[in-house]
Amino acid sequence: MSAPFQIVVGSTADLPANIAEECNITVIPFIFTMGGRDYYNYLDNREISPKDFYKAIGEGATATTTQVTTYRYIETWEPFLKEGKDILYICLSSALSKSFDQSVMAAREMMEQYPERKVITIDSKAASIGQGLLAYYASMARDKGLGLEETAKRIEGFIPRLQHWVVADDLNHLKRGGRVSGVAATVGILLSVKPILTVLDNGSLAPKAKVKGKKNALAYIADQMTAQKVNPKGQTIAIAHCAAPETARQLQDMIIAKFRPCKFIINDIGPVIGAHTGPGAIALVFLGAKRLDK
């Protein structure tokens, strides 16, 4: 039996490819450029592996990214609209990309051409596996029989609660990107300081703390689940990493020890998001009480 509406995300959602397929989530691959070549950021990493991408970035290569155009949205959505399906699109945070604006224009155009159909675009105010987790929850709601508007309302209710906590590992990368000064990067490396970032209520990424040592940094973000009074039952905890699977497992073990039992989605952070975080970064995403607003 076909789904009453199609869930669509960009590849910035960083879902495992098998989960996207099993959940019937359509993924638009973002494009990034590195070494004079354009790559499509497919979830199955068919054009470049995370290991090779982060190795190149760690050696000084730079990657640039582009937003999804109105045309590409239309190209992806229109076949479903022709089949009689509505669309729920969950977009990368508008505070991080102009792709949401393009999706709104595409939705307006499609509903003019197909007035009997509906396209809802949601500004996830999320990134990476946070955006992916919202799409995953949307698929669960659809599978339980919720309609397009009911599902969209549920997801919009999750967004203010969706916590993102990120440990940045490569200070040299942050220095090259202008996010920290050269002096701060040098001192931070000497002292093994790990910057902690979070996604604010408006969907922007902001520094929150500096913690000495990777283990302490992981403990810091795991402790945010306690601070948010998280009940892990009934929710899925998401961990995403920049070619750092051992660190991801270490964080998972910390969380299991405190909050067992837990269900997890663990995956690589793809090149489009990873171009801005650098190698070794790790992100923890979960539903808490309320995001920070500053």
C-alpha cells in the first residue's frame, strides 16, 4: 500500500542509507566541490567515502557547498505529485543555508501547478543527524496512520526540544575557517581543549563551552541529557561523527551506562556538514525540554 504522502529531506540529514530506504524517505543529494571537482553527497557515499573526505580535509583541502535550487526541488517532488501523493519536506536550518527559501518557492510553484495536492516545507532549525532524526520521526508518524498535516504539526512540536551538542576536534580546521584565532587554536591544541557547540532555538550554531580533553568533552555532552531531564524510553538517541566511529561508540557507552535501555541511530557526518566542522567532530542529538536561546 503506497504512503499517503512522501517524506523528503536533503542529504545534509546524514541518515544511514538503509534507514532512509526502509523508512521510505526520499533524499536529495546536496553538491559540494573539492579539488576542482563537484561531488554529490549521497547517503551511501558512492562518490567519496567519509574516510577519504576527512583525510583530504585534514591535509588542508577545502570543500565548498551550495544550496539546493528550486529546480532540483521541483525535479524531485513532481513525480510524487503526479502519482497523487502530497509532500512533506524537512529542510536544513534556514539559519545555516538558503535552501529553505528555495524550497518555499518550489512548493508554491508546485501547488499552483497541482492545486489538488499539498506541499509542506518545514524549517527544521536542525542540521546533520538532527534533521535526519526529525525525518525518522515523521516516517514513524506516517506509519502509524497520521496524515500530512498531523505529521507536520508533530514534527514542528519536536523542533524546539531537539537538542544538538557537538564536540569540535580539529582546531586547525576551525582556524582555517575563521571560527577561532590562530593563537586560540595553538593554545587549545597544546592544552587539548575541545570546543562544545550547540544549536540554538533559532537554528544557528553557537559555542557553549570549552572542555579539556576528549573524554571530558564527551562526558559534558552526555551530561546534557541529565540537564534536560531526558527520558530515553520511547525516543531514539542520534550520534553522528566525522570519521570517528570509536569516539561515537565511546559516547554511546557513556549514555547506555546512564540511561539504559536506549535506541540509537549512529552514522557519519557527511561532507556537506563536515566541510564546516572538520575531522573528528562528534554530535549528540536527542529530544529534551527546551533549546537554549543564546
